[in-house]
Amino acid sequence: MINTGARKYLQMSNKIANTQYPVAEIVRQRWSPVAFCDQPVETEKLCTVLEAASWAASSFNEQPWSFIIATKDNPGEFEQLLSCLAEGNQQWAKNAPVLMLSVAKLYFQHKGVENKHAFHDVGAAAATLAIQATALGLYIHQMAGFDAAKAKQVYGIAEGYEPVAAIALGYLGDVQTLPEKLQQRELAPRQRKNLENFVFSGSWNQVSPLVTK
């Protein structure tokens, strides 16, 4: 039987990225757990990760992101956002102290035309948020598994805006609190495609010589 401390160490060490090329240590350390503890996230830290998100790059500096936030300090609001998640995600996300919903503005303010890059830019903001969270000893897990239509109704999200992803944020929890299937997922080493699988030159699906040398 592995004790709690050993499991947590295994949980963390298995998630340090084993990269083909050297990358910043904070990038290697970022990962998306499903085991969160109920330790509250300090207001200053929460504002810091949101500040970081605000400095992401965006097309025409439109900054098309918004974040709806619910913390366990307000149980009613927390349950409201939790109810928008898919049942499988509710199973573990209920343990996180902070839930968020990212929302994209689908049009350019200065032109009034469709912003086809809105989802990309909201993703960039969320990625920046994730890196800043890692720097503070926090973790986030972004979820596609949520009911966007329900979220729009529950929060009265205006026309021209679209929910993008749900986010759980908090401190790392004990993997033993998870069902067995999720424990196995949490303890498994991370894997990524090699650069040869997605870096092309010349034509589509032609591997770039940059990554084959």
C-alpha cells in the first residue's frame, strides 16, 4: 500500500513533462489534475491569475474574453456553476474551491463584424492563466464537458457571446479521494505527440526538416 505522501509525490512527478527539446521549467510543470483539495484560493492569487490572463495576445487587441467565477465561499453560486458541468466532470470538480466559465465575445467592437479568432484568443488567455497559476502553486483543469446552452440561460449571457470552457482551479488534492478509474488516469505519465507529427513545411502533412535533423 502506497501512503498518501508517496502517492502525491508520484502523482506530481509523473506529470513533469519529458520533452524532446528544453523548455521553461514552468511549462514542464503545468498539468491538469482532477484531484483538488478544498483549501481556499487566496483572493490575491486568484486576482493575479486573472491579471495574467488579461495580458494574453489577441487579434486587434480585442481581448474577447470574460470569466464567470464561483467559489465555495458562496455555496449557491458554486452549485449554480457546478450544475452546468457534465455529470462526469461534476464528480471531481465539486472538490475544487474555484470554478470558472470562460466566455468569448464573437464580434469586433470597433468593426461590428465577426471575430473568427475569438475562441483562439480566449484559449490564449486561459493558457496564460494556467501558466501563472502554476507559478503560484495552483492548478487548473479546463473542461469541454459542460452544457453551454444551460450556462447561457443560467447566467443570462448576451447574444454575440459564447461559453468556451469550464475551468476548475485550486491546490492539488489527494489522488486517493478519486474513484479508481480516475486514480489511474491521475497517476499515469503524460504523453504528447512528437514534433514530427504536427510541424510541417512545403505542403500539408510534409514533415518539416527542422524537426527531423
